[in-house]
Amino acid sequence: MMKTAVNVQPEMINSMEAPSHQADLLQHIADAVITTDLDFNINSWNKAAETIYGWPALDVIGKRVGEVIPTVFPYNYQETIINHLFNNQGSWQGQIIQKQWNGREIHISTSVSLLKDSNGHSVGIIAINRPIERKPTAEIRTLTRELDRLNKEIEALSYSISHDLRAPLRAISGFAEIIVRRHWSDLNEETQHFLSNIVEASHHMDHLINDLLTYARLGRRVTQYRPVDLADLLGHIILTLSEQIEKTGAEIELPDTLPTLQTDPFLLTQILTNLIENAIIYHQPNLKPHITLTCQLEVDQVVVGIADNGLGIPPEYHDKIFNIFQRLHHQDDYDGNGIGLCLVKKALDLLSGHISLESIEGNGSIFWIILPLVNGQGSHSNR
């Protein structure tokens, strides 16, 4: 049966129990019509909603809207929209971005209104949603070509760094290490000092090149979602950092249960490895590092906290530390090259997540990682 293009008005539904002829009409229009209670639990879901979002009505009735169709509101002012809906005119119109059952984003024109009973009391919410076709414009095509050109330049630069720069560096490092092994005892104290600096600087430069290449490759990487057992992933990270953990006497405290997430394991490994490693490196000289990891599943996101008893970060640097090459401490005092937190931020951007920081100088830090749950899915497993 062909669907009729009808402009639905909220006034067509005056209660949560619509008359049968109205309910039948709503099943055969082109717009998705979704009603919920005041807690955003879905009460009705018409045929167009099934087609647009890919979820059958039987699978969504009773669930919260955010679990079924994660939504990105313009300029992140979801709370403002909700206040406008409940406290002002009782309706809101605008454009939003939502996700279908398979995670694909679609642009939606929506009209959201309160449903009222015969006494004028609010009893629910109705949303009338219509997909927006976004056709490429000449400007978008130009920007796409420019982006392709920049990606090729980055790829060429990455190749040059990896081969043309690394080859002479390895030669310098290799010859310096041969001299150390064969002729160390023949050198005077001053020459030994200079030679040690050459070897150390070569190693540091090699680590810097590796991190720069990782950062450049992240921007060209296609995000690959699959189930990731967070307990297993953290176990692998701790094993990788075992030498630093043993050297510093670091203690890492994990929750008794950790969830399995739909995410990109490579990107999540980059995020957690850099944050845990930083917590180990930037510890107070008179204290063993103590790192506590927490994890909380919420309706449409997972929040991971990484707390430490380290040096802390002054407030004026809370935003700057995510910039590339931003260091707060001298290389002679603490290892690191100022790329780790920049990698964390880049990986989180690719996962549509974000990071926040609570820290007092001299009194440790807590980094909060917030990741969206793909299709609202997440399950717990024992560690």
C-alpha cells in the first residue's frame, strides 16, 4: 500500500489513547510518529518509524527513546529543548541527527509536542519526524576534494617520516651503540657523557616518530566496531605496561565487573593505554602510583574514570594538555613527548566520545572518558 504524504499536526492526537481511525491514519503516513510517556518511554511507533529507523514496533515499545534512536541535538542544548517543551510553549521544532538500528546517522526534521488529556494535563509526548535529504553542494564537493588532497599529503609525509627520516636516525643510533659496546672503557668521562646523550636522544626521537605516525594514521583510519570485553582489554594493557608497573611499584585497582562494549578495540586501547601510562609516569616522587579505574553503564553511554594520586595538573592547563607537544614537565624529570593525550583526544573524536578532567595540582587527577553505547547496547562480565 502506498503511504500518503500527510502533514500530521499534534492536535490530531489529544490523548495517549487515540481513536481507532486516527491510529489507522498514523500507520499509513510518510512521517515517523512516535509517542512516549513523560519519562520518554515509547508507547506507540508507526509503520513509517519502522521503515525510517529499522526497528519493528514490537522491539521498541516500552523502551526509552534514547536507547532505540540515539539523538544528537543542535549545539548540545538538549536540556534547553526539554525546558522549552515542559515549561514554555509545550512544543519544539528543529533539526536533529539520529541513528538507525545499524548505527547509520540520518538527519531529521522534527516537531515535538506535549500530549494533553481532556483536562489539559500533560500525559505524554509526541514526535513527528521526517528524514532530510542532504544533497552534496558544489561547496561540499570542493571541500571533499581538498580533504582528499590533504589526506594524500599527510600520507606522503607519513611515508617520508617513516623511511627518509628514520633511516639516518637508526644509523646514528646503531653506530653510537656499537661504540658503547666496543669502546666504552677506552673513552674518557666527558666523551662517555656525550655518547650517552646521543643514544638517549636517538631513542627519544624514535619514540617521537612512532607517536607522530600513530597520530597521522588515526586520522585516516576507518572505525571498526565489534564486541570488546573491557576486562580482557585492560588485562592486555596492564601486561604491556608491566615493566613500568614493576619499576615504580604501581598499584592498579579495577572494578569487580566490567562491561563488554561495541567499540573499536584499537582506538579504545590507545585511549586507556595512554591514560594509565601517564598516571604511572607522572607520579609524585615520594609516593607509589595508585590508579583506580571505575566504569558505569548509563542509558546511552558508558563513563570510565581513571583516577591517580600523581602530580596533578594546574587549572590553566586543563584544556592545553590535549594539544600536541604540550608538556608540563621537563624531559629530564619525566619521560614522555607531549603526544599521548593528543592521541587520546583524537581517538575519542573518532568514537564520538569526549574526555573531561578533574585535577588539583599536587593532589592527583581524574580523567573521565565518555563513550556512546552503539544502539544503546552494553553488558557486564566478571573480571
